[in-house]
Amino acid sequence: MVDLEEVFGKLRNYNMHLNPEKCTFGIDGDKFLNFMITHQEIKVNPDKCTAILEMRSFTNIREV
């Protein structure tokens, strides 16, 4: 709560407003900018990594 009070205070000082359609509070985790955000860590979104993980290895210099 202290962190939220600080953030909202700074927003008020600079006369900034949050878009309620884009703000979410009290969730355990969500996707943000292709990252998985939780209260403990920031992880890469596995949906975005599958193409790289499934890509076959190059067999010769021309394929690079």
C-alpha cells in the first residue's frame, strides 16, 4: 500500500492520469510487453519462444 500511495502521489503532483481500461491491481500475474510478470519475478513469455526453440540447426554456411 505504501508503494501505491507513493505512485498515486507522484501522479497527482504531475497532473497525470491512469487509463482505467489498462490498469489492473491485485492480480497474481499477467503478460506485459511479451513478458510474464508475477509478484516474484519477470519471465520470458513461452509463447514467444517456441519458434526459436523449434527452429532447426543450420547445416551449411549458406543457410546462415
